[in-house]
Amino acid sequence: MRPSGFTLLELLIVIGILGILFALSSRLSRDPYAMNAATTRLSTQFSRARMEALRQNDYIGVQVDPTNKRFFIFRDTNRNLAYDAGEDILGGTLTTLPSSDYPNIVFATGTSSASMVFDPRGISRSTTTFSVTLTNSAGSRSKTVAVTAQGRANIQ
């Protein structure tokens, strides 16, 4: 008569399967949090650029660069309302997507490289609403950061 119960091999297989399922479910559940964090970071960059323009009494902008998968705040030294190679990137503002902080978050297809620059009064030099859409890599969830001509950033 054979003893009842599970063998060690059967228990190891079940534990392995449960581990794989847990890893997949935790990755999927982090996606909404990463999306919220990335859009909040982008929105905050616009607000910070506006405050830096007021504080430094200078032209400060945010560059959205989907080609290189990044966004950052820069000082527009030549006042052409666009980022040019060699212009100062403000410390701690360079964010790359996707990254370990924002896994699976990318710029939406069709997002073009663009800058939004604030003058020394904190007013956007753009006359229209500036918007950037972020999406998860599967394309099932997206959020848009819109910045008004007055420089107010909000998440939609």
C-alpha cells in the first residue's frame, strides 16, 4: 500500500507555478500606479519650469522628446522657444521612459518632439494648450497632461 500525500517534486512544481502567477499579477497591478506617477511627474515638471522662470527671471522650458524617450527642464538661453544642443538642462529633471521608476510607460504614438517655454513672468509663450499623452506599452491605458496658455498643468 502506497502512503497518501504529495511528493516533494509535486510540491515544488505547485510552488513554482504559484510564483510565476504572483510575478505576473504584481506586474500588471503596478501598471496603474506607474501611469499615475509618470503623468504626475510630467505635470510637476511643467509647474516647476514655470516657477523656475519666475524665480530666475529667465526663459525656462520643458522639452518633450519621444524620439529619445525623455522629458526635461531646460534654460532657453537664445530665447528661440525651443531646446537646442548645448542649452542647460536643470539638474534632476531628466526623466526617461520607460524606466525602473515607470515600467511599461511610453509616449503615445504620434507624440511629436516639442518644447513649452515660460517667460520671466511665468507666462507660456505658446498661445494654445500644450498636451502630452503617456500610455502603457500595451496601449490599453493612457493619460494626458495638458498645459494651458496661462501655464496651468492638469492631468486628464
